[in-house]
Amino acid sequence: MERILDVSDLEPCEPMERTLQAVGDLGEGEYLCLIHRREPHLLYPVLDKMGFAWRTRPGGASQFEIFIWKRIDRAAGSAVALRTD
């Protein structure tokens, strides 16, 4: 199941804070589709340390979509693969 979080209009540090809160609330089989105005390079090592995987793809009109799921959640990882391949 996809959850969507659009942080593209927020000022720093709010996108990071809201993203970390949202991924902490993910349940089994869920993943987060994060919509951001730029690629959040500082977020990736934090997600890695927390046990999350991600896949990034450019969206439309200079936005990025970052799909985030718990690394151990195969159902969510499969759903993201279907959505992004």
C-alpha cells in the first residue's frame, strides 16, 4: 500500500523531519512515495542506518519521487519494483 508525502513546498529541515516521521509509521506491506523538489542526498544515509531501502526517480517538472520501504519488507519492495520499473 502506498502512502504519499509531498514535501516539495516545505523549507529545510521540515522535509527531513516529516519524512522520518512518516517512515517510522510505515506498516507491513506499506511504502512511502516522497515527492520532493530536489534529490534529498542527506536523507539517504539516515534511511540506510534506520534499515530502509529506497528508489529514486525524477518526476515531472523538476520534482523527484523517492520510494521508501523497510528493507526487510519484501511485499513493499516488490510493490515499489512494480511501480518504478
